[in-house]
Amino acid sequence: MPGQGGQGKAGPGQSTWQFEPWLWSNGGDLTTINSAKSVQALDYWASLVKQGAAPRDVVNWDQSQPIQLFEAGKAAFAENGLWNIPTLKSQFKSLHWGVMTIPTRVVGQTVISPLGGEVWAVGHSNPSRETKALAVVKCLLSPSVSVAWSKDAGYIPSNQAAAAQMAKSDPQLAPFIAEVGTAKARTAELGTAYPKVSTALWTALQQALASGTSPRAALSQAQSQAGS
């Protein structure tokens, strides 16, 4: 039974998103995407395909294919998110499964994953409307409401007390909640330059996974493409 370490589809929120935990957790960063640490991370991803642990078709997959194969018992593991847990519990009751954090190359490395989901914002209007809108946002971010909303939406609340409460009620969420403490925003390093670097990186991922380009060569080309 093959495993499936991630998905390699090109496009915003696709393979770059899936690869970032491996890159960051190994000490790489998005400012120098052809660093030795980044090459090590991509070399591992490419080795999964070379060794048959993941199919070459992974370059065409988004997040739906890996979890569908896992649910069907055709994959040993799948890199995915907690939003799949309700479906696994309700529709695949005979499937034995568990949750683990992304493994690191060296014991003791900190797992760093990208923050995702939605953010709350108050639009500019007039003081009265803004005050009322802010009150609604504060209510939604309160511990009790945050827990209820996150359970329904399949998210982890940003409020640490609320997140800890969820971990106690559902131990399968614990790995995700632990990772929130070390996660970072995708744009933290690059700001508005992120989309350009992301495009260069997902191009390199596809080259290494599908065309046999060495991870070092693919990432060096991506660094040039990113213009930094």
C-alpha cells in the first residue's frame, strides 16, 4: 500500500502550501529557497516518488485525492488537515486511523506549519458601524464562541485557552493544536512578494517530482525566477 506525503498540484494554496512545513521545519526559509536545508527537504519529497512511496501522479493532485485514497484504504498515510476528521468519524467508522505531526529530518526539530483559514476584519464605514462590527468580532473570538465555531468549521481557534479546551475534548486535535503554537503566516517573510516566490517554488516542486530534475537544480532555478 503506497503512502502519500503531500500533493504537488501547481497553483495558489496547493503544493507550496503542502511543502512549507517540510522546508521550514528543516530550517529552510522562503527568502533563500535554494539553501541546503531547502534542498534537503525537497530531496526527501522527491525520494518518496522515486522509491514508489508516492505515485508520480501526485503532481496533478490537490488535497482531495490523497484523503480519498486514504479513506478508501488505498494509501497508508496522507498529509492533510483537521477538516477531514468529521468525515472520517461519520462516514468511515470501520477505518482505523490516527493523527501525527509531520516528521522531521532530525529528532528535536520544531515542526513549523503555515497558518491558514480565514481572518476577521472590520471594514471602514462610520464610527458607529465600526464599533458594532468590532463587538461582533470580539464575541466570535471569545473562548466559548470560538470553540463552538471552530468545531463546526473544522478549524483550530487562535485563542489558546479555547484551543486547549478543544484538545481536552478531542485528543485527535492535539497535534494540530500543538502546531498552531509554532506555525507562522505564509507572508511573514516576504509580504507582498510571496505570490511570486510561491509560483517559483511550486514550479520547482513539479520539476523535481515529475521531470527528474535534481532538487538542487530545480530550487536554484526557482531562486532565479523569484528574482532574489
